[in-house]
Amino acid sequence: MSEWDYTNERVLFWMDLNGDFEWVCSTITSQNIYGRAPTIILLTMRPSRLFVEIRFHAVPSTRKRSATSRREDLHIVRNARVQPTASTAVLQGQVVPSLGAPASSRTIRRRLAEGQLGLWRPLRVLPLTPTHQLLRLEWCRARGNRTAAEWNQVVFSDESRFNLSSDDHRVRVWRPRSKCLNHAFALQRHPSPVAGVMVWDAIAYNIQSPLVLIRCIMAAQRYVHDILQPHVLLLMQRLSGAIFQQDNVQPHTVRVSQDCLRTVSFLPWPARSPDLSPIKHIWDRLGWRVGHPTSLKELEARLQQIWKEMSQDIVQNLYASMPDGIASCIRARGGSTVY
């Protein structure tokens, strides 16, 4: 028997006369193909063959009627796009009066999912002015041809603060999966005076420094005596030809710090660019694994333990991603990246 295309409304096929005609007809008419049922409308006898023409007709759907119309669905999705941080309850309270019919929070979530909107944690970024973006773009373009092996010569350093209470506040945004970098779905982050601890570390391709706890304000003199002299200078002496990277906060740029590092080669760094450094992923990893300590002493102990247990393979994978991170910033025209 010949093959036929189920997508056509009318189909003509043939079969040999010695075939089981009754079985073929019963099989054809019992199918439900793409929501349409076939009916035999014409039989034609030819020498040694029987030609059969069938026609498909729509099958009544047994699916429950949607609680909202297509226009109402678009209204729900539009509200979520305008207010990406609104909760399901808030969206429900805004759209139900205009719908003219009750709609549950489950219906709201279903309509948003059908509109390709999911509930995600927002990307937290530093605010970037046009000048910041231009400087970042120029910096990345100047280093866009560097290979991963060349980045392996850089020693990255940074400070980060870990708080006893998370600053996430369970804020979520409604956005499509691929729109993480859209500024409409990002939240600007700023320092907050919550109880916590500041830490400093440096990473190289084959080695990493101890995790230094900073229990007070990091002034320039303290930066020199507690970090540069006991850690950075010793690390740079061990790594011949290495280049040191640090950001542009005041303790790093004052004369006393620059004099301490006069024998060290520096990598110029654009302002407000923690996303360009692979060390930011180290902070993310520490934050994920530290859990919910109840005291500063417990927080410090957990951070030190996680740091000691961290594999150097993780650091080397981050170094390998540097060319991709630079390319991502260039594509973003100097804007924020996820690398």
C-alpha cells in the first residue's frame, strides 16, 4: 500500500486486491490524526488494484474551555512585562477587575508561562553611566585578541562582603529565559550596612592566596600592612612575569599603596567592572555554599573552610572563560555581562 500525507484534506492511496481491505478501512477510519478523523469517500476499482480516497474532518475538542480569552491573556502578559518584579498576587489583583471574570493565581502563572515568561532571580548589576560603558568597551577592545594562555599570567584580586542576612529579599522578576541582561529585568545593587564580614583574596592560574578577613574599615595603611606586604608581594615574587590586577577603590590608588607595589606590573582596570573579573564567580560560589550562619564567628569559619576546600580546577576553568567574557562585553557595547 502506498504512503499518504496526513496533513492534506484529501488523500488518494492504492492497495493490491489481494490485501485485507476490511482491515485497512477499519484502521483508517479509527485514526485521529492531528485532531482530524479520516472518512473514506471514494473507492475506484482498477486492474489488480483498488484506489481509495479519504477525507479528513475536524474532531470536536474535549479540552476544557480556557478561563480567559486570547485578548485577556495578552493583557496579563503585558502587565507582567511592565512590572517584572510584581508577584502573582499583585498581578492577579490588577488584571482580574479588567477581565470581568475571576482568574486564579494558577491561571495567571499558566498564562505567563504560555507567554514565555518565567520567574527568575534578577541579575544584580552596578549602575553604569555612558562614560563607564565607553571606557569598558575601549578596555575590552584593546584586549579582545588575548588568548586564555595570556590571561593565565594575570593575578586577580578583589574584596567582597558577606552578610549574615541575604540582601536578596526574595525579589524575583518575570522575564523570558534569554533576557537576563535586559536592564528592565535587572536590579542595581548598593552597599548595605548589615552585619557581616569583608574578605580579600587573590587567584592565579596555578595558585591562590589565603582568604584574608577584614574586620574593620579598609584604609590605605591597613591595606598595605595587612594585605599587600604579607600576601601580594610574596605571591608576585613566586610568579615570575605575573601581572597584578586590582580595582580602583581609594585604598588601592593612593600613593602609599602605589609605592608598596612599585616593583609589580599592573593591569589597568576600568571602573565599576567586577563582572569582567573571574574572581566574582569565586564570591558567588562562597555565597552559595556558606548557608545561613547565625553569628559572625560561624560565618568566618564557614568562609575559611569553603575557601580551603575549593579546587584549583574551578579557578582554571574561570581563566579559560576570560576571552568569552571580553567578547560578551564588546557585544553588550560596554554594558553588563553575565561572565
